[in-house]
Amino acid sequence: MGCTHAGQRSSGGVYLNEEGRRRLIQLFEERLLEGVSHPLGFRKPLGETIEVQAQRLKAALLGRGEYTPFYLWR
């Protein structure tokens, strides 16, 4: 992404144009499909990892289990 994907507004903010929004969504979706290393030694897509973490957090908040956060190490 570059300067051609955004423009400054009179309000002082910088906003993505239509092409910039499409590109950002494309890059985000590609990242969600990339595998991440799990502490137990296997790889799983980042999107699935986020979904499992949300389910585990929900269970912990409802008193149905322990929550251990997943740390993404680069």
C-alpha cells in the first residue's frame, strides 16, 4: 500500500480510497490464511487461531474453563 491508496481530508484525517480499502482487505484476508506456529508444535491458520481464542475466552468468562492466551511470536 502506498500514497496512491489514501488521501487527506479537510478534517485533518487520512482516509483510504476505494482501491486502498480493497487492497487492505485483500492483505488482511491473506494474512488470516497464513499459518502460525502453535506452542504445541503444529501450524494453524491465523484466522482459525483467533476464532479458537475467542471461543476459549467466552468459555472462561462463562466459568466453563481456563483461558490461556495465545502469543504470536515472530
